[in-house]
Amino acid sequence: MPHTTREKTKLINRVRRIRGQIEAVERMLEDEKSCADVLQVIAGARGAINGLMSEMIEDHILLHVAAGDLAQKDRDDAAAELVDVVRAYLKCKNAVTDQKTIGSPHHGLAGFSPSTHP
């Protein structure tokens, strides 16, 4: 975790902005806004979450892996934690790209054609 009040406040503010973006998606869906507009806000929220993840990874490395005053066992434990988190994050992030090609029989859009879809 961040070890200064300034860093904690900065991260909490990021989370609040992300919450606002997610709440905006909910409102847009309730108001039946266009798919393109909703997708744009979702993409922005995803970017914000990626930025938060990046900052947390950087803090973890600097504070728990690379800090010169840490015992080797503490460094090893922190590195192992980070590896597990990054693996889980990349697995989740790549889940969409690992799916079958759009339009294949194994994907939910088999037979889909943009010209026949309103």
C-alpha cells in the first residue's frame, strides 16, 4: 500500500474518478444511450483502471521489491505476490482476445453481418 498520505489520497481520487465513470455507464444504459457512446465511456474506464493498476504495480515494486532496506526473503515474497497478480491481470485482460474469431460458430455472433444488423 502507499506509504504516504499524499499517495493514498492520489489513489483514492483515481478510484473515485473510476467510480464516476462506471456510474456514468449505468446512467447511460438506463437512459438507453447509443452503444457507441456507452462503449466510449467503458473504454475510458478501462484505461483509468489500467492506469491505477500500473501505479499500484510501480508502488509495489519500489516499496516492497526494490527498496534497499528490505531483507531478501521480504523481496522474494513481494516479487512472488506481484507475479501472481500480474498473471491474473493479464489472463483477465487477454480473455477477450483469446476468444474465437467473431463470426465463428463457437462465438456468439455466428452468422452476424453488419449489413443485416440494424
